Amino acid sequence: MPHDHGHVHIDPESGDRRVAVAIWANGLLTVAQILGGILSGSLALIADAIHNFSDMASLVIAFGARKIARRPADARMTFGYGRVEIVAALINYTSLILIGVYLLYEGVMRWIEPSEVAGWTVVILGGVALVVDTLTALLTYSMQKGSVNIRALFLHNLSDALASVAVIVGGTLILLYDLYWVDPAITIGIAAYILWLAFTEIGGPIRTLMLGSPPDVDTDAVFAAAEDVDGVLEVHHAHFWQMGEHATALDAHVVVPSDRWDEVEDIKRAVKARLQETFGIAHSTLEFEPADRRHKDAERYGHG
């Protein structure tokens, strides 16, 4: 399957400016929400502020990762620096899990010992937060389609926008009906959503860093296509991995008939062309073996 993600390409400098605007917006919002949460006594507002602070930290990490990822390969990093964005995404999702656990604990404690909350402060700052979160989500929406790093940020801000809606609803219920238990209930709901979001998304970066096979590549189909090339008897000792987020690589041994050993270069070109055209595998390292000196009982994947 070729890699066709339907990306909307944005030039790096424009993308950097979007992230910078989002950093400043979330920083100012975090300060306002923390102060408002302390003054109003709203744990839900503080919970939303902490989540926004994590967004700002995530944006800073992502901003730095974007800059580093554009460095060319060198003697120290022969594959280049593209994977730093995968590392940044893993850090961001891990931070979401830690924040979710903390907010869950605080929400339960506040449920046990509820306190009064100033509803108007909660509603006003919740509304401001919703505007900022929506702005940040819009800034990163088109960028997140082609970057796991920016996707982590986008999901951060999308969850923030939903949390802000919940905070506004909670503040309104407190104003209208004095339902103070709604504040810790919303905090617990925000925490549960954050945890669900983080756990469902963190697997991708972990898989990439663990050199797992690309999830959108049918490895059995790759074997079948390679072995269908004229002159190829067998493919084994294969390793599939992602050099970067969108760069699939393959390392494998290819067995050819002994009497066609002089055609190895032609067979290699044909296999590489098939891999790139059919599966988008542009980086392949192939070691060829004549049939009379092939590895006996070779493993299909890895080296056993």
C-alpha cells in the first residue's frame, strides 16, 4: 500500500509561526485560569488550567522538535533527526497520562470534601479558555494530518476545548442550582477523557521507537510481491521499520537461482522498483544469496 496520507503541506516557517502563536495564547490562558481558579475556588477551572499548561509545555517541546527534525543526517545521526518528533509525541502523551491521574485524584478528594465555587468566574474564564483552545486547535488542525508530533498537540487542544465546554456548563449549573458537586464531577470527567485519549494514542509513537513494522504496510503482501519478481526464489530475514514517521524501510535477504547470479543487479532493481511503486518503501537494503548457498531453515522475520 503506497503512503498516501492526503497531507496538506505547510511550509516549515509558517508552521513554526502557528505553533509560536499557540504557545503564547496557551501561556496567557494558563495564568488567567490558575488565578481565576484560586479566586473562585473551582477545582475544575484549575484542572483545565493545568491541562492548558501541559499544552503550552507540549507546544514548546513540539516547536523544538520541529526545528531539530529538519537537521540533515550527519556522522552522529546517520538516519537524520526526524525521529525527535516521535520522541516529543511520546513525552506529550506521557504528560497527559500523569496529568489525568493527578486530576482524577484531586477530583475524588474534592468530591469527598466539596467547597463553594464562584460560578461567574468559572463561566467567564471557561469561555475565554474555549476561544483560545479552539484557536489553537484550528492553528494545528491542517498540520496534524502529517505529523504525529503535531497530532499530539492537536488532541491536547481538542480535549481542552471539550473540557472548557464542560467547565462552562458546570459553572452555569452552580449559578442556577448551587450544585457544587458538579465541579469535582466535571474534574473527574476531564481526567477520564484525558486518560482515554492518551492511552489510545500513545501506542503509535511507542511502536515506532520500538522499531515495529509500519501499521499501514501488509508485510505478507510485501513478501508475495517481492517473490513474484522474476528471478526471486525466496525472501527471508526481513526487518520492517519506520526511519521517520512517513519513511518505511526494509532490510531483507533475497534468494536467486544460482545460474542467474550474473543477473543480480537487474533483479535487485526490479525488486526495489516493485517495493517503492506498490508499497511506498523507498529505503530497502537487500542482501542477495545464490540458491546453493542460501541460509537453511531461515526465519521469515528477523534473524532468529
